Amino acid sequence: MSGTVTADDLRSRVADLLAAHNPAEITRWEFLRARFDAGLAWVHYPVGLGGLDAPRALQQAVDEELAGAGAPDNNPRLNVIGLGMAGPTILRFGTPVQQQRLLRPLWTGEEIWCQLFSEPGAGSDLAALSTRAVRDGDCWVVDGQKVWTSLAHRARWALLVARTDPNVPKHDGLTYFVLDMEQPGVEVRPLRQITGEAEFNEVFLTGARIPDRARLGEVGEGWRVALTTLMNERVAIGGAAAPRESGVIGLVAHTWRERPELRSPGLHDRLLRLWVAAEGARLTAERSRQQLSVGNPGPEGSASKLAFATLNQTASGLEMELLGEEALRYDDWTTRRPVEADFLGRGPGYRYLRAKGNSIEGGTSEVLRNIIAERILRLPTEPRTDKDLPWKELPR
Amino acid sequence: MNRPMTQRDLLYSGVEEDLRSTVRKLLCDRSGPAAVLARCESAEPYDLGLWRIMTAELGLAGLLVPEQFGGAGASVREAAVVAEELGRSVAPVPFLGSSVLATSALLSCLAPAEPASRSQPAEPASRSQLHALLTALATGERTATLAVPLSTPPDAAFPGSVRAQDGTLHGRITSVVDLDVADAMLIPAHDDTGPALYTVDLPATGARLDPVLPLDLTRRITDLTLDGTPAHRVVAGPEAVTALRTALTAGAGLLASEQLGLAEWCLDAAVDFTRTRYQFGRPIGSFQALKHRMADVWAEVTSARAVARAAADALATGDDDAPVLVAVAGAHCSDVAVHAAEECLQLHGGIGMTWEHPVHLYLARAKTSQIALGTPDRHRAMLSVLVDLPST
């Protein structure tokens, strides 16, 4: 929904905001709250919820102008789940009371969000999840286990999908909630991964309580709400075009140029193939960005995710072979808890191991191929045995 | 790479989409797979009736030519859209030889010489002749080609197989594209002063044209033997070298768009077939073993679109980065087209091996265009120099 707000309007609103709230004189939170209230947080959101019903494409100019004036930003990388997934879902399915309470601290970053979807028994087949929510008066009582939860140890709120009716087919028995992470029934444990560090968590829910007013959407409608969340997973938070040789290819090319003694004909051929693939992936992502900016998101996002996984895995494998003996060593096996993976800052062995997750996290490459084949190419689906059976009768 | 890169427009404009639908409609009506298949073994392998409509009515031969020379004053971006559609239909018309290679070489010859260079610009006597030829090519009145082997990469050394002496040419050039229907040739030759470009009108004394039986029946090649053929010198020295390289670079860049269109057709055909072909009681396109392969081709085609657009846009704007993006396109898009055509055939099973089904035309075009204007390996070798990743 885009109103009649123009780039000029926004420029004068930015000027008004800066005049009334000098970032040099107030705290970061004070400024960010004022920015939200001025509708300059995410201009495509409705008036009163941090936006102005303006075209989304105008956001970038606002961000740049404020950054140019030395204003603090909301550090979007710290709250990716909140901004990228919770925001759009609350906007679409939240009640006015929920929207008023949750969106402002979400946007400013005062409240971090996490997402409690995946379970040990429900990965690609998310709709089969078994965490139970049972009604108890005005509340729901939740028991179950979630996994691969980033930011759970810092999150104030969680997006939760739980099973409220095991007697109907799996997609029909789910309900979507906002869970308060600061309560005794929620236990967060770091999940150590093959790199040694723990970017993610396991979350154990034991009699956790959720008031019914924190439900998003109707009872039994959780799958539809979850799809909205997942569809927003890959919508970029602003972002400019990536320069050439961004990512691992840049490291490999740098090593190649600086260290002639490592070169060999076989590696040279692989390096050039990789360089072409990396440039192709960069241009594909850039084309996707351009389509989004003219309000026409293409399906390139799925292609980019698929290509990015392969590329990172190939590049990090090649980097190790290029470095030879040095790549026998590892930089750090201690269980660190980074907010996000320091992919380029760590060593080659780390990159090699971490990149293996790229074809699993956020949808495996195999599931992605199904999505491309069925939703974009419109190929027929596999015959399914699990869609019409009540959830409790599914083999597991 | 420290140099900041210009923002490149990787989308299609409204005008470009309109152009696409006009060309696609024409090619669907006039040059469907059955028509192309029927023509390819006939006495008239080129569809000159179609070419007349494309040139005289739609002005597609003159997209690269400025209006002052009777062209459309468009750019490589628009020509790339036409190339996509021609790849999609493997239509047998001399667009590559005449409207891309010969036209780009002529345009380079006519470009104002840089004052600092010690080059010899097109000789005044020949300038008006060049203008006339360029206009005739732009309107489709005449058809020309650039006399080099179709496999010549943009970074090739200036060819030495033809010698010029006293205004006549001697030598042999094999596998010249679209010469079959050309009435003029631009010929790289060596004379006393070094490299030079000559024009020859056809038919010509002492010029023998031997049509080759081509693997790709929709794009003809011819062996040319010159034995005392009278010719006009157009440019000499560095200008001639530049003209040749410019033409081959534009050709390689536009070939990538043709390969994109070809790959799109192959993917569409595979999807259409596997949706309706039943085995084991279900459409074979429902098997993940097959649909994942089509998803991979889709992802490759999607990236080929971005890469081909980047090359076309850089060529259109005369960007310094154009040689890099053309080399990326040359290395990437031809492999995508070959993979799409090979998968298309395999996913069709037995019917894909029959002459009756047109997929073999696409396979032959894909494989030969992988070799045309530089193999992927050659383009990667060019990149190795351009982006400073030396082999040793």
C-alpha cells in the first residue's frame, strides 16, 4: 500500500526529526524511538506503526540521509528475526493492541526476537512439529523442544508454532503464538556445532505459559501465519549492491595474487571457474535487488540461495587446497557464542566447515529445488501419504 | 579490484519488452520448430523471407546502427533481446554475421580516430563507401559477414591467413558464418603496412565459396578461398586490430543472450514434456530425481539472464568493464545453454533422440555456439589476464 508520500516529503520529515531530536544530545534509544514515532523507521509500514504508508523503495534514501547526519541506526543485524520475520507477521496477523505493544521496541532493537519453529523431529517437514500447546483458561501451556534457534539466549520474545490439535491433519492443528522468553518454563541451551562454536540454541519448553491474547491468528491457523513468516525470511533488510569479489572468492583471489608459490595449473582452472560462478551469483543477486526495488520481486531469491550455498562450499574447499599445509591447522575450537558467524574473519578450516550449513539452514537445497520445481516451474507434486491423515497417526 | 563499478541496469525496459513480444510473435508465426526442421535440409536453409520482414519491416538489422546511417539508433541492449528470441527459436537468419559481426566492425572503422593514436583512420575515399554499406546492412538491403572462423575468440591474434597485394587478396579462411547468404565481406588481411581490413562485394573474381556441412544446420558456415580477389582497403594498423576485436567482443556478448534464449526454450520444453508424460502411473515430472534437475537448470538460466544482461548493458554503455563482463558471459552462458539442451534431450527420453523432435537442433546450436567466438576455457583465460589472476 503506497500513499502519496514523496521523496521530498521524506527529506523534510528527516530534517524535522533531526531538528527536534539532535542525535548528539540524546541517547540512542531516545533517538530511535523518536524516529519510529516520526514514521521514518520503515516508511512502508502504516502511520502510527513506524511508517507513513510510503513506497518501500523510498526507505533507502531515508537511511542514507540519517546515516549521513550521524544518527545512530537500529543495528539491524542484531535483530534479524525481529525485523525480517516477526515485524511482517505481526503487521499482517497481529491485533492493534499487539502491534502497538510489540513493533516499536522490535524496530529500535530494545527487544530482540527469536523464532521457535524447527524441532529435532521436524526439520524440512516443519508442519509435523510436535510441541504441544494445551488450553488452560485464559492461557496456553506449552511443552516441547525447539532447535537451531539463533538469538534465543538474548531474545525477549519468540515466534512460536505449536500443535493445538493432534486429531486433525498436521497442517490444520497448528497455532501461532508470541512467547515471553523470560519465564521459568523456558530453558535455553547452546547447541555446539561442527565448527566448535554455538551460534544456535536448543530451547526446552516445560509448562511454559502464554496468555491467549498473545496468539497471532486464529486457533488452527498457525500454518498459514507461519508461511507469512517464512516468506519474509529472505527479504533483504535494505542493502546495497555487493561489490565484485565479495565473500570467500575475494579471500581466495587475494591469496592467489599475493602468493605465487601456491599456484598450480589445476588450481588455476578451478579458481577461474569459481570466479565466474561468483560473479554470476553476484549479478543474479543484484538483478534480484533491482527487481525488488521496482516493486517486482522475482524468483531470483531462490536461485541466489541455491547458488550461494554451492559457491561458498566450493570456494572454501578450494581455499583449503590452495593454502595446503596451513589449512591443516584450526583457529579456535572453544565454544564461543557469536551473535552471527564471523565467516570471513575466521580461518579457512572454519569456513570449510561452516559453509556446509549453507545448504541446510533456511531450507535445504533439496527442499529449495522442490519449491522451484513446484511453485515456479509448476511441475506436479510427488504423491503424498501424509497430508490427510490425522497428525497423531503419522508414522514417526 | 579497487575501481568502483557503475550501477548497471540488469532489467528489461518497457520498450525492450515490447520489442521482445513483437519479435517473439513473428518468430512463433513464421519460424516454429516444425518449420525450422523442415527447412534445415532443404535447398534454402536460410529463411530469407523471414529475414526480409525482420529487416525491412521491423528494422532489426539496424539496431546497433545510428540513425544518421539509416539504423534504429538503439544499442546492444535491444540487440540482445532480439538475440534471445532468435536463440529461443533457432531461426535461420544471418543476424549474427551481418547485424552483429559485420556491422560492429564497420561501426568501429567509422568511429572517429583518437587524436593521440598513430593509427590510420578509414581512408576518405572509402568512408562514403563504408557509410553506404552500413546503411544497406541496417536496412537489410544487403547482407554481409566478417570473414573469420566462427570459433575465433575476441583476444585472438590478428589472423594471418590472407595476404593483400596490389589491391587483391590471396588466402583461405575456413568456417565463416552466414557467408552463404552474404553479398559483402569484411576481410582481415596482412599487407605491406601490417594488419588491415578489406571489403569485397560478392560475387567476386577469384573468390570461391565452399559451403560446409555444418553440425548446426540452422547456422551455416562456409570455407572461403581467395585467389587474386579485388578488394578495397578500409582501415589499417591498430584501427584494423581494434575493429576486429570490437566486433568479436560484441559478437561474444550477444551470443550469450542468444544462448540464454536457447536455454529458456530447452527448459520450457523439458517442463512441458515431463508434466504430461506418464510412466509408472504418474507424470514423470513429479519425480524428485527429475524435477531437481529442472530446478537446477532454472537456477542456471536465472543466473545466465543476469550475466547476459550485464554484458549487454556494459557493451551498450561502452563501459571499461565490458571485456570482463563479456568474458564472464562467454564462459558462463554457453555452458548453461549446453547443459539445458543436454538435460532437455535426456528428460525427453526416446522421443528426444528422434529427428522428428526439434531438441537436436537446439543441442547442435548450443554445442556449436559454445565453441563459437571463444570456448568457455578461452574466455576464462581472457579473464585471468583481465582480473589479474595469472596462471603462474
